[in-house]
Amino acid sequence: MQNVLQILEGRWKLLILFQLFGGQVRRFSDLERSIPGISQKMLIQQLRQLEKDGVVGRTVHPQVPPKVEYHLTDWGQSLCPVLDSLLAWAEGGPAEARSRLIQEAPSPVGSAS
């Protein structure tokens, strides 16, 4: 279980995944803008880890300046129902926990909820 959870471990990975759900293809700069507070270095690091783990795919278009796009692999896309269930679980929690979660963790743009 620990090895499985390592794929999603980290402050930013779930937010990145939510940005790519539903077959969305996003450029690096779009991802950077849509995740407030993430540094360019951290976004690169998290995307590389997700790509290495087979969850995110990367497409480089040969042009100047380079255009790089990210998308979920089929395996990555299969996480959607799992994370939707996690959100439903959080929404079904006690009122105090729900209000704290909503205040501390604003919903990402284009989330899967």
C-alpha cells in the first residue's frame, strides 16, 4: 500500500491530476497558472515523477519556442473514479471537517467534482 500511495504523495500531485482529468491536455504554462502557489521548479519535478510513474504523458511539439503538453495516460485517467470517491467521502464528513476542508483547500479550477 505504501508503494501505491507514493505515486500520489506530495502537496501538488493531486492538484495536477485534477487539472488533467476528463482527457484535458494542458500546456505547462496553463498548469502553472491554474495551481496557485506552485513554483515552476516544483511543477516540473512533480510532472516528471508522475510521468515516470506512468500516470501523466508528455508531448513535445517540435517548434520554436518548444510547445510541451501534458495529459493523463489511460492508467492515470482510471484514477478519476477513485478521486471522485475521495471527494464524495470528504463531502460526507462532519460539518466541522467539511468547513475546515473547504476553507483550507480551495477547489482547483476544472476539478472533477
